[in-house]
Amino acid sequence: MADGFVLTPAEWGIVGLSLRVGAVAMLITLPIAFGFAWLLARVRFPGRILVDAVIHLPLVVPPVVTGWLLLLAFAPNGPVGGWLQSWFGVSVLFRWTGAAIAAGVMALPLMVRAMRLSIEAVDARLESAARTLGAGPWRVFWTVTLPLSVPGVLAGAVLGFARSIGEFGATITFVSNVPGETQTLPLAIYSALQQPGAEMLVWRLSAISVALSLIALVASELLTRRAGRGLHVL
């Protein structure tokens, strides 16, 4: 074990794995979150409230329930896991890719909410004016809606990344706590708490977790303010 606050190579590996899981989770979830955000912000359809509620379920149900449902879905005999196994011969159980999936699912509600607010803040009259000038739906989206909502979308992505690197309950239920494979920072801290005399290890990993989360939250807030200023000017 390292002295003081000097991380060992193994601990740097935990940090690197956490960053990889968080980044992959955010990148995978980003288009899905934006799609749901745009749907909820711009389309009125029957069952919209129910769709919104289902998307936000991971915020309110115990994370172990989410992890258990993922386990059922991605198990070798599950609907998704069986398909992955039969078509590609791969499994995400006890793999870092599974940890990224769990983190992405838990981050999805926060990302959707931030992006939806950003899209709703775009003045619909600007989109109507573009359509009046002959722009089609896709051109309106790419030239008006998306550029004006980009800062808010990025804020949601950063917030999702911060949530992903802090994910614990769904991850440990879905892919367990495998050192070097699924043991991210929260899981490593949990393991260290079970070890006598590992207080400094807990301090080091906790300090890294707090620092990463703080940086992400500050970046998200700055992007949100930038989005607000840009829309205010318009």
C-alpha cells in the first residue's frame, strides 16, 4: 500500500477503469438521451407521461433493482444476453462493458432531463421561421435546434459522465466487483472499507472521486450558464 496520498499503479488502474467506464457509458447513452429529450420536448403523443416516468425510474427505484433487471436482460438466457451470445458470441456479465451499461442506464435520466430543458429553452418561433423560409424538418433540426441546444446537451453529457463514475448499486448487482475488470472507484472504496487498516486507501480513492465529480459538476454548470446566456441574447 502506498504511503500518504501517492497512488500505487493498481490504484491508478482503478482510476483509469473508472474514467473508461464513465466515458463509454456517456458516449453510448448520449444519442439515446438526446433522442428521448427531443421526443419529450417537441412531440405530443399518447402515453408521453408514462414514457417520461419510465425514463426517470432509475432515479427513484433502488439501484439494486435496476442492476437485477439488467442481470435478467443480459443473462445468457435473457432477451438481450441470449441475442448477444447467439449472434456475436459475447457476454457483458462480469466485464467492464457491463459496468458501462449499468452506469449508462443510471445516468440516462439526468442526461435526458438536462437536454430536454435545453431543447425546450430554444424558441419554437425560430424553428417556425426556418420552416416558413422553406427549411425541411431535418434542416431545421441541424441548423436551428441542435446548435442552440448544444451547450445544454454538453452539460447533460458531462453530468452523465459524473454520475457514471459514481455508480455503485446497479454495477455491483449486475457485474459484481471484479478487481481489474469491473472494480471502479466506488466499488474499490467499498472493498477497502472491509479491510482493516485501509483508511489511507479509502482517503486516496475518495479524494479522487470527489475531485473528478467536482470538476464535472463545475463544467456542467458553466455549460448550462453559457446556454442560458446564448438563448437570452437571441
